Amino acid sequence: MTSPGNHHDELPTNNPHYSLLGSELKLFSDAGFDMDKIHLKRNAPVAQLYEDAVQKEGAVISSTGALINFSGKKTGRSPKDKRIVFEETSKDDVWWGPVNIKMDEHTFEINRERAIDYLNTRDDIYVFDGFAGWDPKYRIKVRVICARAYHALFMHNMLIRPTLEELENFGEPDFIIYNAGQFPANRFTAGMTSTTSVEINFKRREMVILGTEYAGEMKKGVFSVMHYLQPVKFGQLSLHSSANEGPNGDVTLFFGLSGTGKTTLSADPTRHLIGDDEHVWSDTGVFNIEGGCYAKCLGLTQAQEPEIYNAIRFGSILENVAYDKVTREADYSDSSVTENTRCAYPIEAIPNAKIPCIADKPPSNIIFLTCDAYGVLPPVSKLTTEQAQYHFIAGYTSKTPGTETGVTEPSPTFSTCYGQPFIVLHPRRYAQMLAQRMEKHKVDVYLVNTGWTGGKFGVGKRCPLKYTRKIVDAIHDGTLSKAEYEHFDVFNLSVPKHIDGVPDELLNPSNAWADKAAFKQEVNKLAGMFNANFEKFAADVSAEVAAAGPKAA
Ligand code: ATP
Ligand code: MN
């Protein structure tokens, strides 16, 4: 379909920044693109991507200037459809199994061809060239090729945007994403189990997406590539964490699974944001992999999370967020499309972001975030070196029961390295690198439960954000490193007796729970789940680390 505005809004073809010339174009024809037919828009300006998304994809401009877009049927990642190509250059490094499902090279070729054939049927093909990794020593050049302006704008926000000069001299990318998400995989192709396929080929340095338009697949695809390349090629440690920096240059890493608070707690008006989700702890410091943030929008309010709320403006993409048809105001309380409503914005939209997003020091504090819906873990505890290693490998959080299913029990999630879906190597390799770095730099490690307190889901309530922020402040101003601690049984944790601004009785769950018998039962139940989960890792760690887990009483 050619839209009426399609011709006057084209970029001038002789602009060296936005057009691909000569040898660069040959890469496209060699890949199978029909260069006589398709029209490439490379690194198109945000305003043009807005126009195209509005004209061709039914996007809407929100009252604050953000672009409201919808991802179709898939509103979250599809981990069961994510595959890694089994090939000789990477096969001995990849941790094969349910996280990294094998795909053969031939099937990859079939899907890649299918994606390119589909893209050839479109009038406009968007290309975004950018970087992953702020440290020039360790960054990679990523090219995104897609058919939706929404996907191009998403990656414009999430990758590191090149300067005009960098764009002109971009050269061959290190990694290419072919996103044909509007078109399904063929279920009769060998190895396909659904119409969705997300696949990475480390040898070809390519990713192909079919059958899902959820933009987060591209972002987390780049993360998987970094989880492979950083340790294997550069000897550096990639992390599923957010990071920020205090006024004195001290760095904090916040690890945690989805929904535990990485994005929320790293946006802190008293500290500089380095990044909200993906980092590398290098031999010289910490750098962000991304050029933007991807914040959850459900329940977002200006009062509680002003930095994120105010970042939702021109250039930002609101994904699957319902809006008022008259006023075009986004409704952050509405989960009718999905619970996983999101906003993607360039990191500069956070006022105190640190640009470039690099800290030249190792972290001083590490915070493991967990959202414990059993209400058993203390809001904050200080971990020993062994406990830190244990909890990193365990990677505990929990999901709250879905309102629609009528289930009242929370479900535990153990996701190793606090990021199991994204790791590529065996978890022991990340864990060993982390242990060495923590040991070398004598980092303080805390476990912070942003989940339930005073009872499990249904009885207690989620720890109010204002208290979690006070806890994080007490870590940053140094008071928690010297505070007085008491012992928390079963999990053998050290719990502070007092933190300014937080009710004392909240700090120790055995006081916070009114029903003491119920508390004892839940503590032991959760401890049992920790122990059962850790069995598969026991052989990979020292006896001291294995013994640092909970002991049911
Ligand atoms: P993802 O990996 O999916 O990006 P995330 O770790 O970045 O997840 P956030 O986006 O920070 O998670 O989500 C935390 C959510 O929980 C936010 O919606 C926040 O408002 C809410 N929340 C409620 N109470 C707390 C608390 N005490 N601490 C942190 N977040 C809280
Ligand atoms: Mn996040």
C-alpha cells in the first residue's frame, strides 16, 4: 500500500548520512533484497517515523507527544520460540537446553529467506544502524532491518544512536536483525513448533524474527548477543542489571528479574542514571549496553515515579497502552491490552542520566532485587560473600497470582544469574566472573525484597515504594554498612534493626507478620523451594557457597 504522503516526505537520496551507497547497498542485494523495488529508509528522523507509523500502522500521538503503538497478538517475549543455531564456532560455549534451544543451520536459512521475501513485499524498509555498548573498546555495530516504523523507532531509542559522522563511516555491521515479525513462521518447517520464531546465529552474526511484533524481542536479542560476545570475545562480564552513580562517583548495580524494580529504583533524582537493564562490568568500570530505557507503565504515576513519567514525551514510544479516544491521554491504570504495558525512551529523557553511559569505577554496592510474594524475605539484608554467590546463582523472585485465574498461591521463579532467559553460556561462567570481581573490589552486597511484607500475597501488602527508596538511600549514604544487625533464622540473613524513615517492625518479617505460625510455615516452605532448586547447581560451586542457602527448621 502506498500512502498519499509517501512521496513528499522522502529523505533526499543524496544525503550521505541517511542513504546507503555502493558497497553498503551490495550487502542488501547479496542478502536477497530486491533493490529495484524496495525503498530503504536508513536512520530516519524521529518525526518521519512518527508520520509513517501514524499513516501506515494506526499509531496515535499521545497528549504528551509520545507515539502510542500496538504490537498485535504478542505483548511479551516468546521464550519457548527462541532458538540458537547449532554451529561449530559457538557450539562448545552455548549452554544448550530449554533456554537456548537448538536450531540447525538449514532451518535458519529457510527462516531468514522467508523474512527477506516478506520484507521484499513491503514498500518501505526501515534500517537503523546503531551501537550496543557505550565503551568504544567493547561496543558492537548493530543493524536493524524491519518493515514497521514502530520497530525502527523502538531500536532508535534502545540502541546507542550514532553521530552523523559515525553513521557516515559505519561500514559493515557486526550484527544484523531481520525483523519480519508481521509474517509468521511456517509450522511445517522442520523444528518449528509455532508460527513464532526468534533465532540467533552467532556464526552469521544475524537474528531473524518471524511471527511476533513485540519490540522487546529485538532489545533482548541484542542482549543475548552481548551475553555471548562480552565473555567469549572480550573477557568482560555482561549483567542483567540497572546501574547508577552517586555524586562522588560511587556505582551501584541493581540485579533483578522482571518487575522487581531495576528501572524504578535506578531512576533516582539524587544519582546519575547509567542504565536501566543491561550492563557490562568491564576491567575498567561499568558501561551500559543500551541507549534507552524500557519502563513498565502499569500503575505509573507522576507522584511516585516522576523521572519516568516525565520521560514519556515526543520521541518516546508507548507500547500497548490504552488511551482516551478524545483527549489522547494515556491511561496507565488500564491493563486491557496487557499487564506488560511499556514505554521506550532514549536515556537522555531522564534528566540526570550520565552521558556517555559509562562509569570508570567498579561498583561499590550491589543490590539483588527480589519481589517475594510469600512475604518471607526481609525488605533488606546484608549478604556475605558466599551468600551473594548463592543468591546470584539461585536468582529468586516470585510471580503474584493472576487475578483472572483465581489462584491464590504465589509462584516461585528461580532464574539463574537473575536473567536465565538471556544468558547464553553456562551460568557458572557468569557466576565465577562475578565472584572474582566482587572479591577483588570488596563490594558490599544487599538483598532487597520489593515484594510482600507482613504476610503473603492476599494477606500482606507490597512494600511501599517510599520505604524501598529509604532502604536504597541508607545503602548509598553508608549507614547500612555500619548499622546494627540482627539474625534472621532459616535464611541466615543479617537484618538491620533500624533505618531512618522505615518502620522498625517492617524490617524483620518475623515481627511484621501478625500470624506467627503462618510465618514459620511459609519461611520453611520457601526455604524448601530454594533447596530443591539449588540441587542442580551444587556441583558447580564450592561447599561454602552451597551451604550459604537457607536451612529449614
Ligand atoms: P524489567 O526487567 O521487566 O524491565 P524491572 O526490574 O525494570 O523489570 P520495574 O520496571 O522497575 O522492573 O517494575 C517495578 C514495578 O513495581 C513498577 O511498576 C513499580 O512502580 C512497582 N513497585 C511497587 N512497589 C515497589 C517497590 N517497593 N520497589 C520497586 N518497585 C515497586
Ligand atoms: Mn526494566
